[in-house]
Amino acid sequence: MPVHRENAQKHIAVFAFPFATHAVPLLALVQKLSESAPDFNFSFFNTAQSNQSMFTKGNGFERIEPRSVENGLPEGFRIGRNPHEPVEYFLKATPGNYRSAVAESGLTFDGLITDAFYWFAKEMAEEMRVPWVPYFTAGPRALLAHVDTDNIRARIGINGPEDETLEFLPGFSAIRSGDLPEGTVSGVDSPFATLLQKMGQMLPHASAVAMNSFEEIDPIVVQALKSRLPNLLNIGPFILKCPPPSSSDIHGCLEWLDQHPTSSVTYISFGSVITPPPHELKALAEALEECEFPFLWSFRGNVEEMLPEGFLERTKEKGLIVPWVPQLKVLAHPSVGVFVTHCGWNSVNESIIGGVPMICRAFFGEQKLNQRTVEAVWEFGVAIEGGKFTKNGAMEALKLILSSEKGKLMREKIGVLKKLAFEAMDTDGSSTANFNFLMEFITKL
């Protein structure tokens, strides 16, 4: 193992997962840790492209050094129709690329903080004789599903009926087999499914497991996780502790929202990775046009090519379509009444922080499980009828939340969770206490 140490300071290696919205929250956590631990340096191992997109001057990264790992892509690779291809190449290169990068750094490390996906970090931490702290960037239900994958498969089998409920898992009586993340009981032969299963098997061996959630959101599930994982630390919603630096409103969204009544505007965003297929975009656009509700749409791609001809002109009096919005500020604006989303965990957190009910159109990963939980457990949102946007389905969902008594009840229910989220992050809140425990754990290395 490397033997050189810079400045005789303690040094922690950080392994990021460079896809979707994984690396950014991990860097935010490391940034907060570095602010509270001036005697520590951090090496942030990640692909060069991912690091380049995150490490900007003046953002408080003085003791966090970006270090590159190989992305595994063949020379001259071009992204084709399969967006998962770069992930598959990367996973084939892992963990060899991280082992090589650590060796090439020439450093000795005192601890290892990684994305929870990296099950192999358990073995590396043992070789380095240091503690391993994985960070799970999604919610407690997804984590329990992964930790209990072997148990779930033994109980209900693989590729069984999708409507079978999971009463044997604490807090999962309203969850069906078809709601589980891909790789749990379906699609189990993919490299990513193997990664998730191994993650679930290795996490109980970690020194501590941090999670971007708060204990009060799902007490039964959190308690079940605590019985399976040592030092489970809910430290979220972490965006309240470390808001995004680029939150300027360059397209005037907030000023536009100021012109609308309370809880009247539909806000639409499918995150930085997903774009619904063309026929669904068309159906959603037609629903927005026919409904009387104003809308703000954070839209990725060419609007005029992807939306119906003449849509922009016909809806210019009630709609605003922009390439980027300060989402946290938008969801906190009183005029926003519903959030149409892919239901990723970051979006769920931000919807709770803003107190805005959700219309969910899940695509992959843990999104289906989040969607089912939002609709059937927490009851502050609905899944789009049939799982895909149709004009009538979208209109019904919009009317339900924006102009019915049931919609008012949803706002009340998410308001309760909003209060709990802010209390958890308060000075004497549970997430603050858990972060302080993690901080103390790190500084004693």
C-alpha cells in the first residue's frame, strides 16, 4: 500500500459514483466534513469528466483534491442509443480503476468514505486497515430493499407476480413486488443488479452507514434498518445543510411565479438525466394546454422540436418553459401547487422541503418504490395513471391535486413532513445529532 503522507495531516479517500445524481451529494457531504475538520485532507476519486463538472473555483474545496479514475470507455467511444452503456463499461473497470488510482496517488489514508454502491470498499478498507463509511444517497425504503434482497428473493422468488405485497418486511405492507427497484426480483442478471445485491450484503460490515434522509420520515423502516446496520446515520435532507451553489434565477422564474395565486402553478421537471419519450411529452403538453392551470417547465432539449407544433405560442400567456430553474427556491414559492416529476429521491426530498404534492412518473432505479411510497404510504401525491403520461391521465392528476379536497389533504400531509424535515435539521434535531456523530467518528480516526 502507499506509504507517503502529505503535510503529516490525516487523509481520507473518497470514492464517488460518477453517474446520475450520486457524486454531487457525496461531494456536498465531504465539503461539510472538511469545513468541520481542518486537520483533514480528502482525496475525491472520480472520473475526470465528473470531477470537472463539480470542482469550480471559489467553492470551498481547499482541502478536497479531485483525483481521476479511469472511466473504462474504449478509445473513440461515442454514446449511442443505449444511455446505460457508459455505466456498464465503468462497472467492468471497477474496482481495478480505484485500486490503481489509490496506488498511483502515493498516499496513505486514514479512512474511506464511498458511495454505498461500492461494496468492494469493504475489502479495500480491510487491506488499508481503516474504517469504511458508505453514503447512501437515496431513501430508507430503497436501502431496506437492497439490504434484504436475499430475503426478499427467498420469500417471493424471482420474476414472480408484480402485485404480490411484502407484508414480511417492516412497513412494506402497501408495497408490491413490482414496486421494488430493478435488480431486486427482476432483471437480476445485469451487472448493476449484481452490484446492488453485493452492496446489500456488504453494508452490515461498514463502520457506519450515512443516508440522505431523516429518521422521522419513515420510523418503522428506519428501525428495521438500524437492526441490520451498525451506526445507521440519517443526516438529511442534506440539501438543507448544503444548498446548491448555483441557485441564481437567470430565467426570471421566481418573478414569474410572483404573478400567480397561491398553490396554482404546475411545476414540471424530470431531473438532469431523464427525458420522457416523445409521445408522452406530447400527451403532457396537450394536458397542460387544455387545463386552465399555469405551468413552469424546466425542459431539457430543443423545445420546438420535442413539443407539439405551435404549443409555445398557444400557451405563452400561462406557461414558462426554461432550460434550468433554481428548483429548491421554485418549490418553496407559495404559488407552486404541484410538482410533476420522475420521483427520484432528491426530488422527493425537495418536494417535502417545499411542501408541494407530487405527480409521479417513475422510470427506473428506486423511482417506482418512491412513487408507490408517496402515493400509498405518505399520501401526498399520485402516480400517473397507467404508469405513462396520457392526456386524460395527466389532466385528471392535475385537477385532483390543484382543485379538489383530496389535493388540499395532500398539501396538509406533506406539510407535516416538511415540519419534521426542518426539525430534524435544526440545532437539536435528529439529523444534526447524526451528522455530529459522524463528524466525531471521522475526527477520531
